Amino acid sequence: MLSNELVETFLDLTKTLNFNQTADRLNVSQSTISSRIKVLEEQMGASMFTRGRSGAKLTPAGERFQAHAHELFNAWARAMRDVSEAEGFEASLYISAQLSLVDSLFYDLIEAFDVRMPKLFLKLEADYSGQIMRDLSAGEIDIGILFSPSWSPDLHIEPLSALGFRMVSTQTDRMEEVGKDGYIYASYSPLFERFHRDLLPGLTQGAMIVGYEGLSIELLRRRGGTAYLPETQIPKLQQEMPNLHVVRDAPLIQQPLYVAAHVRRRHRQLVSAGLKMVREVADRTQDMSPVVPAGNDL
């Protein structure tokens, strides 16, 4: 049976194509690397590499095995993770969500899981859409909640809800008084940028561009100015910053949310229950979102 050690050695050698370099990277001798590859080839019944003066090269059999090796290595890593991290719990679930959801959806999710699944080991991460997609495909996470999914045959993706973004300012509450000076341009997702460009063509470039609303908030605290923020965060922020106003005649930008899971895992009982919980919490959060009057909603 293939061991994780053999698979790891094979994968590293596909990157270096050099037995000596792989030995250095794995902190073993060159003869150990050769022995591992020999054992792997004997177990697989095929040669994985050819050696030459310029280094090692994958054989056709080695190229075919490469994709399987990645799956084997990821599966082993997931197994080790589940056994070690979730010790003492009945089950584990790994969820990664868009950074913009940390201060809203995440905390509601934690409360919901605490009530319904108190014996669950829950691991939460915040990231950008691209990394969430990669982690889902690799099996590093069970559920992803994101802004900008890209199609993949390995992933099941469905619409979840939408997150509203409002323009706020320490300088004015009127759109006609908002200028490029002091405007913090938000690049939260490609779709958000498109909406912003279509609705506010005169503000496509501000004094600064940021990709995470946490940076926008800190800049508003330190320097003042105008920016788009998730409307769920505005009431709390206004308590800290009495001079922060909603620009009421600025358009509301609705950023769609999506939930995704690997097609081979989404029907597992725990993942299916987790997806249902995410949908319920997202619906409830949207229903409870603060309503801020605006003159020109999207």
C-alpha cells in the first residue's frame, strides 16, 4: 500500500526534477529518495521517472499518476487534520467565507452551530474568493461562502443571498458633495467593481484603492473620507464614529453571495446539514439587515 511518505517524495520530485534537490528539501539523503521512488515504481508496476544529465523527467506513467498523487496526498492531510484537530468532538466541519462576512454572517453561524451541534468541531477561515475555490477543490475545506465563484466541474455552487453596501462619509451626507479627494475606492470583487463603475463613473478612481472593508474602516477612522461599507457594519461603526454619515442619495450596491461545496462531499450528512445551516443563517441575517433610506437603490 502506498504511504504518504512515498507520495510526498514523488510530488516534490515532480517539482524539482532533481533527486539531490528533493533530498535537501525533505532533509534526507539522495539514496533515500532513490529508494522511495524505487518502492513506488515497484508498487505501481511502472517507471515514474527517467534520469539524464539534465535531471529527472516524468515518464508517461508518471504524468498519469501525478493527478492521483495530489488527491492521495490531500486525502491523507485531511485525514490527519480530522483525527488530530477534532479529537474529543463527535465530528468536524471546515468553512471558509469571504472576508467581508466576518463581522456579520460568521458570528451568527457560530451561534447557530453552538445551539444545534454543540459537539461539533468547527473551523472557520476568512479569505478571498479565489483561495476559497482552490481550497474547496483540494478538499481543504467543506463549505465555502464567497462573492465571485468560478465554474468548476468538481464544485456545486448555488446562490445564497446578497450583501448590501452603502456609501458612508465623515465629510458629507449628500452625494453631490462627494469628490475624488478623500474617496476610498472599494475593489471588493469584480462584480462589485462593475456595479460601481456603472453607477458611479465619476468615482472609479479615488484617492486610494482597497480590497477589504476592514482597511476602508481603519482609513475612515484615521484619515476620514468616503467609502462603501457593508450596511450590516454601519450602525455599530456610527456608535464609534459620531461623525460618520450615510450618504443617503448614493446608490445601494448589492453584492450576491454564493455557497459552494465539493460535488463528492456535499451529500455527506454533516456537510449537507452545514449547507442547510448556512442558508438559514444567511436568510435570517438578510431579513435583519438594517434598512437605511436611500434615494437611488440598485
